[in-house]
Amino acid sequence: MLKWDEKIYGVGIPELDSQHKKIFQLINDMVNHFQKGEKDEALSQAAVELARYGAEHFSYEEKILETIGFPYLESHKKLHADGKKKIREYLLKLKIGKEISYYEVLAFLQEWVEKHIGRDDARYAEFYKSIKKKNKQKASV
Ligand SMILES: [Fe+2]
Ligand SMILES: [Fe+2]
């Protein structure tokens, strides 16, 4: 289960924070289905929804990063592309019944999302904070 902690995961941009919270919730929904033994319909539907929403979030976030002038946009885009590819691979393996368990997939998803938001997204959060501060200083001169 993923637990939201504003100090670790908050990026200070409200739309992105609420999208991240929704991603946490979608993964937790999957974990819940899994724990209840609902392994087919419900779980695969939740997985599809997560993949769809995740992709939407990535491109939305990239647009915001472009707008605020985040200097590491290209490498952040690459992290998203790699993540998207891996997530798709895992979900596809499940779908075609390759040797992978839901347990492994859920562990992967939780770890990836925790790391990405807590560490990689935290980098643009820092940047955003610093430009906001600068702008405030400018305004007060
Ligand atoms: Fe994000
Ligand atoms: Fe990101």
C-alpha cells in the first residue's frame, strides 16, 4: 500500500499533487483487489486504468515542466518514457500469462512510483520552489 506523505511526495503544484494522489489511489485499488483475491476482471481493469491515467499524467506534467522552464526536461521525459515502457511490459506479461505474478507487478509499480515521485519529481519541485522565491524577491524590490 502506498501512503501519501506531503513532505515526501508534495511537489507544490496543486494539479500535479492531485494527479499523484490519484495514481497512489489507483495502485492501492489494485493492491486491494489483489488482497481480496479478485485477480481477473477487477484487477486487470484497474491495471488498464492505471496505465491510461499514468500516461496522461506524464504528458501533462511534461507540459507544466516546459512552461516553468525546468532545465532537465529532456532527461525527465526519458524517465517517463522508460517507466511507461516498463509498466507496459509488466502489464503485458500479466495479460499473456507469462511467468510473472501480480505480486511482482504490484511490488514493481509501488516501488517505481514511490521513487519517481519522491526522488525524480522532487527535483522539479525544488526548481519550482526556487523560481517562486526569486519571483517574490523581484516583486518586492
Ligand atoms: Fe509525476
Ligand atoms: Fe515525473
